[in-house]
Amino acid sequence: QVKLDVTLGDLTKIGKSQKYTLSVDVEGGKLVVLKKQKDSQEDWNTFTHDKIRQLIKSQRVQNKLGIVFEK
């Protein structure tokens, strides 16, 4: 899993880091963000490449990624 700091225009704003699973469809230009809920349900969102403004890789924490989405 990748720890994700997210600034989201399309999702509910998250106040702290959360654990997500990322899936990338390179040919289709899509990023799928999957979050497991406490009650064993999964919540997922799909973003196209044109909605992603910036990817920020943490230099201190290897599995931490920041993503800035277009509003």
C-alpha cells in the first residue's frame, strides 16, 4: 500500500494522511484510488490523467506519495 497525502477537488476533503491502494492504467491514462473502509467495504475513485496536476514523492518516507488534483 502507498500512504497518500491527497488534496482532492472531487472527493471529500481529508484532514490527515490515509492509506490507499493505487492502480494505474497507463494506456487508458487513469489512476484508481482504492480505500478500504472499516466495515470491509471498498470505496474507490477513478481519475483521468488530465485531472492530476502534480505527484510529489516523499524523500524521507519511501512509500509516501502526495497527489494534487485539479478542482
